[in-house]
Amino acid sequence: MNNAADHNVEVSDQQLVEAATRGDRESRRRLFERFREPAYQSAFRVTGRHEDALDVVQDAFIRAFDRLAEFQRESGFKTWLLRIVTNRSLDVLRARKVRLAAPLEAGDEEGRIEPPSPADQSDPARGAEQAELAARLQAAIDTLPPDQRTVFALFATGGLSYGEIAEAVGIPIGTVMSRLFHARKKLHELLADLAPAEVKKTGGQAV
């Protein structure tokens, strides 16, 4: 690869990583553009808050770029990045529990901040319906234990296979399947009145 910045040529993840490891800024920017959406979606599903997810994504990419020399090429960059996203998201959850254990001043510091809605602005009623469904789905996901929530986030919004999730989280594939089964079962119970098609529109995949 003579020039990672040549946008007329489709560049593989591996090529971008190699160039980014050498300090190529354009390659790092392209890696960020390529994977920021699955990173954000995974972080949001785990943390449940827009601002926390943005912080996680920023921190995860900084850490990933700082540690590119440690990246094992046998693993895909996306899998490796989402492992960092997952660990950082769980750190945020643990820190939030510590904050909640302390007295809070009056206010809405812990109020939920939903991500921007992609709903069609020409149809406010439709947009409101989609926002309500998205809020219900996230509220249901928030009830899952962190280990199930993480596996569900990587499967539903990170787009990883069972094997990739196992690698990212560091658990056997059988454990991934078990956690995902229980997570989906719980979500089906909480969202029993929603048709699968509706759920797909709010979460990327049916639960």
C-alpha cells in the first residue's frame, strides 16, 4: 500500500492497521470512520447512556491506537477494538454504581440521555413511535446482568459472531451462547407485546 489516504482504492483493515502502526494519521482516521458506529452502538447498549457511550468510544480508540504494536494480527481489528469498548463500558457501569451509592444532590445528573433518533423528521408521529420503542428496548436491556448485556450488545449491535464474541470477552463459545439465550429470553418476556419487526427497527436485530 503506497498511500493509505487514496480514497479511490478499497483498503483492507489489515492494511490500515499496518499503516496506522507506523503513525499514519489518515489510516487512523479511516479506521475510526469504519468502526465508530459498531463501537458506539455496543457501548450504548452496555452503558445505556449517549454521553457515556461517546466517552467510551473516544477512550477506546485512543487506547487502541496507543496499543497497536500489541495488536495480534490473527484477530480482526474490529474484534480487538470491541473488546476494549466492552471493558471500558463495564468500567463505566462499575463507576456509576459507586456514584449511585453516594448521596446525590437534587438534579438529574443520572437522567437518561437517548442517542439522536434517525427518525424521518417529515413524520413526527412515526418519529415519536420509534423513539418510544427504542427507549423501551434500552430500558429492557438495562435490566440484564452486565455479562448478559455485554454479550447481547456485541451480538445485536457489534455484529460479531459467537466465536468473535468469545474472543472479545475471553469466554468459551458455549458461555456466549448461554448468556445470549438467557438475555434474549428475558427481553422477549419484557417486550412480549412488540412484534419482531418493530424490535428490529429499534435495535438492529430482533431480540
